[in-house]
Amino acid sequence: MGLGEAEKRHFWESLDEVVRMCPPDHRLLIGGDLNGNIGTNVEGYVGVYGGFGYGVRNEEGLSIIEFSVAHDLVVANSFFKKMDAQLATFHSGGHSTQIDFLLLRKEDLRTCGDCKVLTDLTCSSQHRFLAMDLVLQR
């Protein structure tokens, strides 16, 4: 059973508060199971969303994208074309979906060399590891 609307709103409000406290000149990386499907349609979100998603966008996926827009973030793993096996982060009962995402500031997208699911590793019986290659300079 999923979270209720009040719990979801509380999550996004709390994350909003944390992101606002992060100074704009600091690197910001948010990663995790955000439990939404961003889909493959980039319309209206060019620059925030690269178009390489999985499945069909749902309401929770729209929340992820709108949060990214509000904070000038990008959904990093949507900028790298991959086979479906390297996009789907959750597998259960023969069903696969992409619900784990990596968000970072738009200006830091150039530091990201790649994002992909490590298909041979699992962090639970249903989730796959999502990895990002970053090239950071001091």
C-alpha cells in the first residue's frame, strides 16, 4: 500500500526545505526511490528532463519533475540513452519500472559522465543499484 496524499506532501515539503538550505554554490545530489514514473515524454520539461525514461509518467513522476523545475535541478538519469534493462530500477512479479532517480543542479549535469542501473547487483530483492559517474574538480 502506498503513502497517502498527506504523507507525500509532507515528504516533498521537507525535501524542499532541505534543498533551500543548501547554498547555491554547493554541489547538490539527491538520489533515491522517489516512487514515481517520469515516463519518456519530455514535452514542456526540456533541460530538466532528458527524455530517456521508462514507461508512462504518473502523478508522482510529475511531482519529481516539478520539484526539479522549482529548484533548477535535472533528473540526471534521464539524460542517458540506455536499454530498458539499464533504466528499470525496480522489478516485482514480472513487472519492471523506473522509480529511483538521481537529481542534481543543472549546472552540474556536465560533470555527469553516465547514469545506469547495475543489472548484476541488487540492493534488495526488488531494487537494482543506480550508479552515476561524476567527474569533480577541486
